[in-house]
Amino acid sequence: MNMLQNFLMSKLHLGSQEEVPKVLEEVTVEGVVNYIKSGKCKNIITMAGAGISTSAGIPDFRTPGTGLYSNLEKYNLPFPEAIFDIEYFRNNPKPFFVLAKELYPGTFAPTPSHWFIRLLHDKGLLLRHYTQNIDTLEHVAGLPADKVVEAHGTFRTSHCLNCRKEYSQEWVKEEIFKDSIPTCTECSGLVKPDIIFFRESLPVRFFQLMQSDFPKCDLLIILGTSLTVQPFASLVDNVPAMCPRLLINREKAGTVDPMMAMLQGMFGSAGLALDSPNNIRDVALLGDCDEGCVKMAEFLGWKDDMQALLATTKK
């Protein structure tokens, strides 16, 4: 493998690339912990997916057998993703609103993963939290709204698809729990929560903050996501080349295949380099996401603070 790498580098004239400075003393969880403790790490960005909310009782999307897409037979959909397809919604909104009643924000409590992110904020280390989730549990955990980027939208506001009249979460919730299809009081158009459906553009705020936040990031923590949905998944490549990246997840995600891993660093970043011999910054803490977050809090000496936050969930 090294011979092939050297051959390609010589043929492609890549051997003279500047070496990226190594930030971590060792490319391990302990190395990340020591980096945070050193005081050099001041602008942490967290990226989260459905895996941080499953212990709250909210299913993820893709886990075979238990994921949301595996349990939609009763809705008679042409394909599972149709429930979040904007054109299908315009023609048949009922399946989405039936599902929304089951998963509506306000009936679930934050998980240890949410509290760990809150703890990063309390310690003055969190630059921003980017989430794919629409459950609003970051807000329930007390993260200020300006610290949260809901890449796939939010239930907190809704708009009429025709006249764009805005509706509150309370109004829409009342309609949904009456088993009614929310319709506009002005033009009788469909009212849809401001979550992003397939074939809709992501929020402008996502793109604005992405451009300003990621160049400042000095530690990226990725939690509970398969890193398969774009453009969210590609955010991992937007941090500086020396920025450490910690994945807390049940399994490896966002990695490149072995051949691409070998070439990592020759052509620039293309996902996490967990399997690359050239890896100087990517670390995985594999297992249950909540357990991983509790461990990180303990490793950082924040056990009592974490326990205090967890206690608020139990009240």
C-alpha cells in the first residue's frame, strides 16, 4: 500500500504538499479529551442526527426493523420517503399529519446526548450546534436559539404554502391533535410546519452560518448520524484541515473506502479518515451515543455537572 501511495504521489506530483500541523497529541479519545482540557479548544461545533434522540422514544429513520421508514406500512405510501416529499404532501397531506401527531415535539424529553451539548455551551466551548433533527429537544435542554442551526427545519413555526401566512406551533398542534388538516384562515391553503421536505431548499440561515462558523471550528463533534444525507453530511469537510473530528456513534460513519482512505490527504478531505494510515485528527467513540456522551463528560471532569443536568430530565 505504501509503495502504491508513493508511486501515485510521484506521478501526480503531490509529494511536495505542505504537511498539515498535528493538533492532537495522540489520535485517540484521550487525545481529544486532553485537547479540550488544554484550553486551546474554544470553538466546538456539534453535528447531530436522529441517533441522539432515539432513547427519548423518537425513532431514527433508517435502522432496519425499528427505523421510521421501516414502519410506515399503515400509511399506504408509494415509497417510504414520500411522507416527507413536498409534492406528495401537496396532493395527500394526511399521512404526514397522522405521523406528526405521534412524533409531535413537547411529548419527549432531552437525552444525555442533548445534555452533553448543553454542557459544552455552559462551559463556554460551543460555537454552534447543527442538527438534522426536527424534535426541538435542543431547545428543551436549554440551548439558546442563536446557538442552534436546524438544518432540516423546525416545528416551531409553520406557513401557508400558498400565501405564506405564518402560524404558531401552538395553533398547528391544536389542529393536528383534532385530527384536522391545518388550513390557512386567509386563503384555505395547506399549512405546513417549517420542516424541510425532500425537494425543498434548506434554510438560508444554515448556509449563512455554515460559511462563517466552520472556518473558526477547532473541534468538530459528530453525534448519532449516519452522515448519508447531503448537504449536511459534507459539513465534516468544511472545518480547517488541522481541526480534530470526534465521531460518537454506534458505528463508523462518513468514512471513505480503503483505497480512498490510503489517498487521504493527497487529494484533500473527503469524509472522515478513520481508516487512513495518514489519519492525524479523526477519532471514533463507538457504541451507544448517550453512553458515549456520559463518558466524555466524565473524562473531562464534568461528571457532577452532567449528573445535575440529567436530574432535570427525571423531575
